[in-house]
Amino acid sequence: MINIPKGTKDVLPSEVYLWQHVEKTARETAAGFGFREIRTPVFEHTELFLRGVGDTTDIVNKEMYTFLDKGGRSITLRPEGTAGVARAFLEGGLAGGVLPAKMYYLISAFRYERPQAGRLREFHQFGAELYGSASPYADAETIALADTFLKNLGLKAVTLKLNSIGCKHCRTEYHKALKEYFAPHLHEMCEDCRARYEKNPMRMIDCKEERCKVYTAHAPRMLDYLCNDCKAHFETVRELLDEAKIAYTIDPSIVRGLDYYSRTVFEFASAAAGAQGTVLGGGRYDTLLEQMGEKPIPAVGFAVGIERLLMVIAAENAPVPNEERPAVYLLGMDAQSRKKAYLLATQLRTENISCEVDLMERSVKAQFKYADKLGARFTVVIGESECAAGAAEVKDMKNSSSERVEFARLAQYIKERL
Ligand code: HAM
């Protein structure tokens, strides 16, 4: 047998209702905040991610699924949703439309990472992006959307961590301070950090190597270098979260793994989200469009990993709806009744009543067992005498009652009781 590729997962029919529950909650919560769905291609020109996600990130340097297509173009499977949405926002002319543009997406994304709990090579995200507003109200609204979504899923032990990484002006000062601080230790730090030192020293704060953590733990904090505008912006975001009673902690170590962020950055973490602990990440990215060679338009957004979310839902034992069951199982006791059951099922389905009939030529006893396994609310039993009488024996599994119902009245009878 050919096995599934490493780092990917099937969602089998028995578990898909959990995904549908998360997706439905995502759609409903996004709609409540006025975000509309956007769909972009699974692959884009590689250049988009080089410019968008940034060439100092692990994603771009190590994790992209990149290939030449038959036309010799360099194509990359999207490692995240933000860059594609930014491209679509521009290409679709949304920048000239009514702002802010508020969009959400449910996508698969691809990163060539070492698979472990909560880390896959194909994973799924619910993401949201808000374009056109530099106001701290937009940051607060985006964080509130993330927070409401997690609360709507009934999650309680997911905590919000907040930081500001300033703008390119104050970050210049900060980078200078970081370089001064790291210079004497550089020879003891990992190869990646040495490269980051040159290109984007702030990324060193994020390094997971133990030998680097020794130094990053005491590195200067961006919060101490914010310019007055960035400071005021961050204070208002905090104030608005406080007003909305959204709890958070300030965590100066959050710098995020993508290059496009400025000012507010945030993550929601849970001990149940695998080795990484982060279930949702996002922030403001006022310079992304500029990075892509366009005129700058302020934006803020986040994405949450669905697989990690499902781990948290399971660990917290959060309430999930029951898997959908058929309303009716129609049981034919002999060849003629089987045909009648089949016909009645066809009619009930036109009335939007979900039903099942025997497709395996099972015995009557086995059909009863099967109906039980399906969890159908009603079992409609049809035999020789029922056919003659033009009425079926309807068993309501909810209260173990049984009643004779004319075939012609069956749909009405069931609808009244569902
Ligand atoms: P990110 O932090 O790279 O941000 O990913 C967001 C979430 O996607 C993570 O918190 C995690 O739950 C999930 N995730 C990432 N990589 C994997 C993986 N290999 N396996 C399983 N889950 C994973 C972004 O992607 C940004 N585009 C978020 C954003 C939107 N910022 C602004 N707008």
C-alpha cells in the first residue's frame, strides 16, 4: 500500500464533524465582526513569499514547498495565508474600495517542517485580515475577533500574550542596541543567529537553540525602545482590551516568525497545543504591501491552526455538538417492502428529511442492529401487512414509542416530531 506523506493527515468521516464545528464557529464569529470570506489559490509565485513573508524567516529559508512548473515558473505552495490575501487585495482592486476591508479565510498551508505533535507539513488555518486602518481600534477589533472565536468554542485555558515591536524608525534604534548586546556573544551563538544578526537581529530573540537562549533571555526589550507614536498606539490597544475585559499578559519575547510585522504582535497559547504551545498568532503589518513593492496600506490580522485548536478542544474537553445522525431508517422486511422503503426514502428526502435504507440486503434483525448503530431517531418498519394497509410502524427511538402512520402522512408526522 502507498502510505500518506509524512506530516500530513486524513480527516476521516467519523471525525469531520469536529472540523465542521470549528469551521462553522469561525464563519459565524467572523460574520459577527463584519469579516467576509476570501479565497485565494493554494500556490503563488515564489517571489510573493520571498517579499511578503521575508527572506530572513525560517519559513522562506527552510520550509517552503517550491518547484518549477512545466512552464519553468517558480511556484510555491502557500506556507501561510497573509501574503496571498495581500496580493488578492491589491489585484482585486479592494484598495480603492470601501475601507477597512475585513476578510477571513479557511485554508490549508504547507511548511516543510520536522513533524511532531501539533506540527505538520500540511496544516489548516482560520485567518482574518483587516486592511486600511492604522488605528489601535483595528488592532483591538482583530484581537477581539480571535478572542471571541476561542471563547465561542468554549475554550478557557488559552492565554493571550501581547507585545509591540515598534515601527521601522524605532526598530532601527533597537537593532543597534541588540547588535551591541549580542556582538561579544556572537561566536557562541548558532549559525542562524549569526545570519540574523546581519539581516534582522530582532529575529534572534525568537531562537529556540539552548545556547542562544542563554543570551536572548537578557537581551534589550523592544518595549523600552518604542517611539512616542508606537508607545501611544500600544497604550491605546491595551486600554481597549482592558475595556473589553480581554485578559492578556505583556510578553517581550514575542517577535513572531514572519518579517512583515510592526507595532502590535500577539499570540494565544495553550499547554495543549503541542510542543510549540502557540495556537494562534498575529499582529499589525503596516509595511507588508511596501515590502511587496506597493504603496503602504496599514493592516492587522491573525491566523489560528485548526489542528492545534482541535488538540486544545480535546484537552479542555470543550463542548462539541453531536455528530449528525439520520432522522429516519426505513426497514423493509421482505422484497416488496424493501422497494416501498426505498420509494418512501426518496419522498422523505425531497422534504429535507435525512434517511437511510438497507443497501446491503441485510436480514431484518441485522437491519434493526444497523439502524441502532446509525443512531436514527425514527425506525420506519414496513412488512407485508403494512404494505397492504398503506401505513408503516414508526418507532420513535427517543421515547421508545411506536405508532402506525399512513405512508402519505409520514413526512408530516416526522417533521412535527424532529
Ligand atoms: P504563524 O504564527 O506562522 O502565523 O501561524 C499561525 C498558526 O498556524 C500557528 O499559531 C499554528 O497554530 C498554526 N501553524 C503554523 N505552522 C504550523 C504547522 N507546521 N503545523 C500545524 N500548525 C501550524 C501566520 O501564519 C500568519 N500568516 C498569521 C497572520 C495573519 N498574521 C497576520 N495575519
